[in-house]
Amino acid sequence: MKTFSTYKFQSSGKTAINRIVLAPMTNGQSNEDGTLGDDEYNWLVRRAKEGFGIIITCASNVSEEGKGWKGELGIYADKHIEGLTRLVKGIKLYNSLAIVQVFHGGARSPESVTGKQPWSASAHSMNSPQGTIEIREGNETEILKVISDFVAATKRAHTAGFDGVELHGAHGYLLQ
């Protein structure tokens, strides 16, 4: 295997121009409502221009209440599709594959950002620099809604033209 050789994904038939992948990184460069910011667009498209074979976006929240930080890219509403489509087109202009990373912040969706108490699979306390945070247990309705939110987000990703979706479930996020 050579770093600069192409890689073909057997299930989709998509081919990456090389095996260099931009890892998803939190950079807080999008707008407060989750729509794509120019800084986010320019940063990711520049990486495609510089020759990365695959570009993976930062974590994009599938639910408004699953937001983890300010300036986070969203994929929870149709209002995000226009910017996401623009991003995909910019990335593909340089023959890179575009992957969107999706997540729900779960226990790490701070009330100061979402206006709601964070929830997860079970109730627990979590220490943070701001003090102890009480995480509540999600109920069946919320669990079913977030499943639906993940499905809707992947449909938006497909509509925008992404080549794939990566599920993010580390750091106390909901899927963990």
C-alpha cells in the first residue's frame, strides 16, 4: 500500500485520489445557527486543494439540542443543506471525497449552549472546569426522536452530495 495510490471503496465504488485523510477537527468556524460559515468552508476546501484524498468535516449535530459548542456545523435542519451542498461542491472541485461526521453531544451538550439539561443513556454526574454537571436519563420519546434525527441527518448529507457519513460517538457523546 502506498500513501499516494488511489483507494476504491468496494461498497460504493467511490475512489479516493490518495490515502491521505483529513481527520475531523473541532474548529468552531460555522454560524451560531449551525449554517456553514465562510471560515469553515475556506478551511476545509483549502485542505482539498492541498491534496487530501478524503475530507471529513468537524462533528455536525443531528439535533438542535445535541449541540456541543458554539460555532458548530449543523445538519439537523433543512436550512443547513444549502451550505453543506456548497461545501461538498468546493471539496469535490479538487477531486477529494467529502465525508460529514455526525453526532449528538448527549452528556456533552452544555446547558449554556443548548438551553436544556444534557441527557444520556443513564443519569450521572460529570465533572467539568465549571463544576459538577448533572446529566439526566433520556426517555423513550427522546431516544426515538434522536434515532429519527440521525436518519434525517444522513438523508440531508445525501441530498447535499456527501460521499459518506461518519458516526462520532467518543468523549461522552450520545452514541458512546
